[in-house]
Amino acid sequence: MWSARCAPAPPGTFRTAAAEELPIAIGVVLKGGRYLHPALASEVLVQLAAPDSDPVSALSDRELQVLRMIGAGKSVKQISNELSLSEKTISTYRTRLLTKLGLEGTSELMRFAIDRRLA
């Protein structure tokens, strides 16, 4: 996921534009919208248009290990026993995997691991 730290604004951008932009930004937010300073808009569009990198590369070693085990059809309890970790810890890794990979359940994690030949 792209973050603002990847595209710093030119020096002074926000200080010089604050008086002009603040009322506009407040109005947009009050109406339930989102506001992005024009100086950052082009950078955001460039990042959004760039092809996503492999989501697996963003996983920690332990997350990848748990993903492989889920892909092999192991339950949270089985994984916790094999890794000598609590079931709560494995559930936390599972939740992180779902979030990082944009998936919605264990079956999707299994399919993802199988499709990527991780299991």
C-alpha cells in the first residue's frame, strides 16, 4: 500500500497553501469526503497506476510459514502445536495475512497459497 512518506511534498507547499486550502479541505471532510492536497495528487496517481509488487514479498518469514501451513490444510491448533506458539498468536498471524493479502477467509488463504505454489 502506498503511503504519503513515499512522495514528499515540495518544501513549503503546505505552509504557503494552508490559508487558501484549509477552508476547502474542511468543507470536503465535513461532507464526508476525503481531501488530498493538489501538490500530492499527481504523485498519488502515479503510485496508484504503478503495478503492484508481489504481496508475498511484504510478508514476514513467520507469516509466510503460517501461510504455507494453512495452504497445506493445517488448522490453527495444528500450526500452534507444530510451531510451539499459542493459538491466539497463530490467529493473529492469520488475521495479518488476510489483511495484507486482501483476502476474506481461510479458504481464500488456502487457495492463494496453492495458486502460488507455497503449500
